[in-house]
Amino acid sequence: MRYKQTAIGIAWVVLQPLAAAAIFTVIFGRLAQLPSEGIPYAVFVFSGVVLWNYFSGAVDLAAQSLVQQRDLVTKVAFPRLLAPLAAILPGLVDLAVSLVLVAVFMVAYGVVPSLALLTLPLWIVATATLALGAGACLSALNVRYRDVRHTLGFLIQVWFFATPIVFSPSLIEGSWRFVFGLNPMVGVVEGYRWSLLAAPAPGIEALVSLGSGLLLVVGGIVYFRRAEQGFVDVI
């Protein structure tokens, strides 16, 4: 239903990350020759873009969920947290379809996963949980401050370039790895590639990333619950 009355239908699920991966492969893989942890750069970047597209789309939809459902929020009594939660779920279908194409890329480039592949669902759940934490916080802020929807695109773009989607974490050295790990998506992306592509296991920065991720999720939900009582008055 999401792609109803579109010319190419569900093909949009794979065309967007394919186009982005192709551009990044040419610019960063061929021209800049960035390292990719021993994995063919096309597979490295496409797998990352697929996960990021789900995360960024889920955060965006969750952030808009309350404002777009204004009548529901003001007229129906229900746990308001269900709105951002419902917003992050449909994208998992798109992610599943895209992962099938990632598997095709892996076969084409001869990338063989290890037993760590069994942990892949955990990393996808972690991504969805982070999207819920960020989306819940932003949706509550968006009810009171409509500037959020204007700044969200810029925020997600900055977050993208601070996350190892198009570059390898090995480029970050020394104490900067701990600063790098403050990004909660760092550990998730590293773990996701470790499980899917047999990339190196997450480093010490992943522990910092785990801590910041827990703060984001808990803080986002706590703020949402505190702000929830005033939604009807200001939405």
C-alpha cells in the first residue's frame, strides 16, 4: 500500500540505496580509495546505506507521527508512544527486501558471512530501538516546537556523515575512537557489518556507543512520557 499508484512500485525500495551506493562507490571507493575493511567497497557501502535508509526513514516518520495524527491524539485515549512505535515498523519490510539484494551482491563479489550472521536480527532490533528512542524524543519536541521538522533533514544528514556508512572505522585512531563512539549508531553499524559481511568485530568504541545508545533510548522515552500529558493542549 505504501507504493500504491507509483510507476515502479516496490522497486523504489532498492533503487534508492542502489543509486546512492553507486555514487559513493565511484567517489569514495574509486576516486578517494577509502579502505573498506577488506570487503569489496560496493558491498561495504551498499550494506551500510540499506541499514541507514531504514534508520533515517524511521526517525523521520516517528518524529512526524504525532503532528500528522493530530485528530487521533486529541480525540482518542491511547498510549501516545504507540504513534512513534508504529512509525518505525513498516520500514522493516523495506529493509528485509533490501537485505535480499545485499545477499545478491555478496554472492556476486564472493563475500561469505561467518557464524556471526546468526546475530543479525539483534543488530536490526538495536537499530529499530535507537530509531524509537530518537523518534520519540523528536516527536515530543515537534509537538511543541515545529522547528523540528525544518531541522530534521539537516540533523540526519550530519548524523549520516558521522556514522561509518561510507568509510571504515579503522580511519579513526587513538583517543578519537572514544569521541567517535559517542555516536550511538557507530556500534550498531559495526556489529551489523560484522554479522552480515564477516567484517572485523566491533572495537572498544562500540562500548561507548552502547552507553550513548542506552542514554538516547531511555532519555527519549522518559522525555516523551513527561511531555505526553501536555500534547492535547499544544498540538
